[in-house]
Amino acid sequence: MKKPSIPLWTAVFLVLNVAGVTCSAQVQFPDTPAARQCAAWLQAFNRGDREAYRDFLQKKFPSRVERLDQDLDFRERTGGFELRKVEESTPAKLVALVQERASDQFGRLTLEVEAVEPHQITSLALRAIPRPAEFPLPHGSESELIADLRKRLETDAAAGSFAGTVLVSKNGKPIFAEAYGLADREHRTPNTLKTLFRIGSMNKMFTAVATLQLVQANKLGLNDALGKYLTDYPNKEIAAVTIRELLTHTGGTGDIFGPEFDAHRLELHTLQDYLKLYGRRGVKYDPGSTFEYSNYGFILLGLVIEKVSGKSYYDYVREHIFAPAGMASSGSEPEDQAVTDRSIGYTKMGANTQWQPNTNTLPYRGTSAGGGYSTVEDLLRFANALQENKLLNAHYTEMLTAGKAGTPDSTYAYGFVDHKINGTRCFGHSGGAPGMNGDLEICPGRGYVVAVLANIDPPAASRVSDFITNRLPE
């Protein structure tokens, strides 16, 4: 539950509203006002020259000038985009598929211009989408994957675009496990496989498992209203939201980030503190009607776990998930407590032009929505325990990880994203915020688990995870 400066590249179908694309030699833009403006804008963006890009925006897209810094930050992280296909073209509108230069990520670009001269740009948006089936990546051998991965990581680490750890396992056993970059730049402490990384929203997997454990034990019902357990909840609309709706982000419960969080960040010590701050507000939309990612919804699940189990959220997860899985290096101890081997996160988000510690963005402590820490080895232990039905029986494990109707393309399950990556079904969750990024992908059909953690800004880890899962051997 870290505050993201950009929303998760790690979530499905997210509108980013910042982008850059470049013309490809293989694909040509149509000869229309919208396409010509797009081509000119793409060229200016991809140069990465601040003054040249500012000049272009002032002349062709004046409403965008205030987003100059965000655009150039996004340009640095992605390297720009390649045009892969024009999907729709009219004089005033262009819709195209584009691919990030620095990764396998695809997006759908939509650009519109004024109908009359000088055809200034009026809007531009880029929506992250799964890689279209018409652009498959080759599935090589396992040895080829490992060789290509090592080369990619060495290149990224040398360029400063990756610092962290990467683990790939086959049938429960690691076949690749390496660390790159520094855990503490001031003291030149290297990252190792034992380094603890903050994992952001990946904690939602643990919260969902804990919730389903209580359902399996007949102590909790998925269709029960929140108010059945939090009987004194201040707002009746939120109290009527069901446990199932909280798990699938369809409860309309809203988020926690914004001015209130910024003002009280270090005062929020317990889950109850979040309820006191946000508990009186109502629903954003009718529960069950819309998917909207909600950290607050998972805060509420943590409170339900505490109420039903009679334990603190942290004690419950430690005893019922970490212990049986053998995850001795995972937890959510407060930031003001010394934790051996916990890395420092480094960010360039905001006004930073150089890497800076992310200390001033961190909450007091991780919660049931995210913000704890783990290692890639512990994440593998979690994946193995889940697949071996050590945490839930087979029925509830399937229920936990299978995508649900009412979520984007039915890809969100209960605290897990269930999707196909270049033909391979995988489930897991990612997390991202200033100075941290992580992803876990469990691909049962082919027997692979991919765990990547980074102590720099997104999409450092998810980009590596995508590179691996897109190329898993058939």
C-alpha cells in the first residue's frame, strides 16, 4: 500500500495519460491532420530534449505544457514507443497500437486534434493493454531464456534501469537466481538474494489468502456485508459492501491516497487509524457495479481479519501464511524500526532528477493493502505453499486465483491477477511506488514461478517479469 506517483503499470488496463511514440520503418502513418500532428509530437517527445519538447507543446499542444515534467519522466522510464499498427484514422482522430521501446509492454494510443487549422492537439491518452495475439514473441528453450535474461539484466543494471533480485523456478526449484545493484548507495552495500525489498501492493495476496482461510473455516462468508463484522462502522453505505466486493475492488470504497494521507502519513500506525480517517465517507458508486482499484477496500479486509480471528493482522499473517510457507524473511515492521537487510528505495519521481531515498514517501507501516517487505526466495516459498495447498485446500485455492466476472476482462481474482501472457496462464500480483517495484507470477501449466523485486521506481521489476513470462518455454 505505497503511494504510487504513477498508477500501476502492474495493474491491468490502466489509463496513463502520458506517453511517447515513434514512427517505425515498417508502419506508416496516414496522411491526415491527426496523423501528421502525432508524428511531429512523437518525434519531439522521443528526442528527450526538454527545450525542444517544451517548444513543441507550446505551439501544438498548449494544454499539455503543465505536464512537461511528467512526460519527460515517463520518456526516461520507457525510452519512448514504437508504432506497431494504426487501428483507426480520421482527419481529427488517430488510434494506434504502440510498444514501449524498453520492454514488451503494448499500449493503445488515442490522439485527437482540432478540426480546423492549425489542427492543435486537443487530447492524448495511452492505455496499457496485454500484448495482442497478432504480435507473439517466440518461445525458445530454457537455456536460451536464461542466457537472454542474464544479458538483459546485465545491460539494464549497467544502465541504471534495474537494481534488485530476480528468481525463476521450474517445478518448485530455482533455475535462475541473481542480484544486481545496490541496497544502500551511500554505503555501497550490494543487493543479494537475502535483501529485503518493499513489495507495495503485493501484500494483497497475503490478505486475500487470509480472508479465504477464514471463509474455508466457516468463520466468514463471501456474501456477508462488512457491517456484519465491523458492527459500528460509521457509514451505512460502506457497511453494506460485501467481502466478495472488497476482494475484487468492486465495492466502491475509494482509495486512501491524496491530501488526507499526505497530512497524516506518519500518524497512521494501525488499521483502525485508517478507519478513523476515512470511515465516514460514502461509496463512490453502487457496490458491485464497477471495478476500481481500492487500497481502502483491502484495509477493511484487514480489519475484518482482525475482528474474526481475534489477532492483529500482522500476527495472523505471520502465523497462518508466513510460518506454514517458511517465509522467515517477510513482514511489515514499522519504518522506524531497524530491520536487518532491508534495502533503501531510490526514486526519481516528483522533482527529483537524481536518485534520492524514498524515505519521505513511506507510510509508518505496511498494511493489509500493501507496504510490507519480502525476498524473492520467500515469494517462491509462498508460491510453492499455495500450489501445494498448504495455505488453502484445492477448492479455495482455485477460487482465490481464478479471474472474476465484473473485473477488467475478468482478469482480477481475489487479490490476484489471473491473465494469459503470450499464451501462458499466470496468476500473481505486482506492487509499485516511488523507489519500489515487484511482481510475482505463478504459471502452473508450465511449472514456472517468476519473482522480481527492485528498490528503484516502477516499472523496473515488472518490465523484467514481463520479459521472462513472455518467453517461457512451451
